[in-house]
Amino acid sequence: MAKFVTFFSYTGQTWDRMIGSPGDRTAAISATAEAVGASVESLHFMLGAHDGMVVLSAPDSRTAAAVITTAMGSGAFRAAETHELFTEEDLADVLGKASDARSAYRPPGS
């Protein structure tokens, strides 16, 4: 399965609700993921530009997007940013394909 990381930011209203009743956020996102054949590897909170991050395993990017779209549709988030994660072996494959494609690419204005 592919792995994805989503950085998310809550709305002020969500933080206000969580102060009063934090709940089990890992269980909530895990149930959502499992409903579409994905799984949550980990959930972490942080301070800064993003409030947290979730690492998902999903069969494909559409499944990962379904999990995040479901959460975003709740209105609890002001932003989310999802990226597929690559292993070192995946990166070697990407770089090999880039090397093959390099001779066909023409930069703008050339």
C-alpha cells in the first residue's frame, strides 16, 4: 500500500470544542480510513503553521483523498495538504524514469 502524509490545520471553533471535549481523534480518523480500505499509521499534533499530521496507508491516491475529503467536509479544518511518501526504492525508480525522460524535455522558451 502507498503511504501518504496529510498536514492539517483546525479552525478556531474546532480548537474551542476540543478544549472542552478533546475526544479520541485517532479513533475518529482511523474509522474513516478503515471505511474505505485505508489505515492510519500515526497521528501527531504540533504547533506552528499546521496543527497536526496524519500518516495513512491506502491502496491509491483516490482512497487517501476520500479520507481527507471526508474530514475536510466536516468544517472542522481550515486547511489540509496531502503528499504521497516515497521509499528510497521508489525514489530510485522515479529518478530512473526522469533520466529516461530528460532527453525528451524542452524547457520553456527553447
